Amino acid sequence: MAYLSEPEPEYGRPKPVAPGVRRVVARNPSMMTYHGTNTYLVETPEGLAVIDPGPENAEHVAALVAATGGRVDIVILTHWHHDHHGATPALVAATGARTVGFHRFGAQGFHHDIPLKDGEAFAGLRAVHTPGHATDHLCYAREDGILFSGDHVMSWSSSIVPPPPFGDMTDYCDGLRRLAARDDTLYLPGHGPPLPEPQAYVAELLRYRVAREEAILATLREKPRDPPALVELLYAKREMRLRPAAERNVRSHLDKLRKEGRVSAEGDVWTAL
Ligand SMILES: [Zn+2]
């Protein structure tokens, strides 16, 4: 995969990335979040929008309030995960903004003020429901070709796709095909730098998943195996630091293959059919 990289950003400092869009990176770097979560400040017909306020982090919330003068009209969420949604309560408390997101929030105890279904638009941003990484994941498309792609498509890495009920590999792959058929020109992801020429990249992501799936099937044709054994055989040593994530991905692939009638399981031992 031709992943993109960038130097460590200046945390909390807004930087223009597209017309009417500034990016602020939160200081939550990790193996899963790259340099940190991207928060986007977007000028919209409904006022200033913050897409993904980021993690629960007082320094980041203070940076967003400073960057906007405290005038945030709407807070828009790509999905419920804490590194994107965690700062929402604090930012809403500080600014009185209304929240926008998928009509079924992915976790208990929160409801958006403005719930969106697939294809609905608010503030010039059209929701594209792209479950897989998270069931409530929305990308947001602007008419000028910019797509806020959240964690469905990230420039720096492939996405974690947990098995049901938290994620779904079938949905994830369907979502990639759906994006590949669109004509967006620039993705602004939840982590990592802006992604130009996104269709070729999305096609590559799909090929990568198909290749992983074929490798799983080939290994199971040799003999039945459990997910830890598959991870051991299929993942490079450098990826082993992410073993729990790798195992979740393998379990998602197995779930998809089972739905397609290509594998079966006895307990946690899987057989190719
Ligand atoms: Zn994330």
C-alpha cells in the first residue's frame, strides 16, 4: 500500500487544507491514531462547523475554542469512537453548538441534535453511510469534491475493521466500492494528511483486503486453524506489535467469509469449504 506520511504537526495550531477548511491535530499520537486525531474547522452555510472534536483532552478543546473565538455553530461527527467524539460534551458546553451525525449513534447514552440518514445533507455536507470500521460511520461529501472520510479511509494506514457487533468487513468492503465509484477529488481523513487522487488509493485498499482474504483461505485449505494461528502465519513480524488489532481484522474477514459460505467454524477453529 502507498500510504502517506507527514512530519509531526504543530499540535493545536489550525492549518488551512482546503477552501474554508482548517485542520487542527489533537495531541493523542499512538500506533492507532498516527500523530493524532484530525479536527476540521469548516465554514458552512449554517455557520462554523467542527468535524470530529477529537479526544477528551482539555488542551485540544482550548485550542478549538481559541481558533474559533468560541463561535462554533455545529459539531459534526464521523463516528462514535472516543478519539473523535470524546471532546464533544466539553466543546458543546463551551460553545452551545448543535451536534450532527448518524441517526443511530454507535454507543449508548448519546443522541445527535440533527440526526442524518444516508444521503441526507446538512450545512452543505451530504452524509455517505460507510459502516465497517464503526456501524454509525458517516463520510461527508461537499459539492466541490471534498470528502471528509473519517476513519473509513485514512491516508496513513488501513482501517481497523472489528467483527460484529462493532464493525463489519462486508460493510467495509461495500463502502470502499461505493467510494471508488464516486468522483470526489480530495479526501480529508480522520488521521493523517489530506489524500489527493483518492479513487486509485481506495481501489488499492480493496485489493489489499481481497489479497488478505485469499491468503486466509489458502492457509485454511492447508488445514483448519484458529485466528491466533492465522495472525502468526499471515502478519509480518513488524505488525506483531498490533497483534490484538490484527486478530480483530482476521476475525472480521472470517465473519465475512462465513456469510459468503466459504468457511465454517467449529468452536474457534476455522475450515475452508
Ligand atoms: Zn479515529
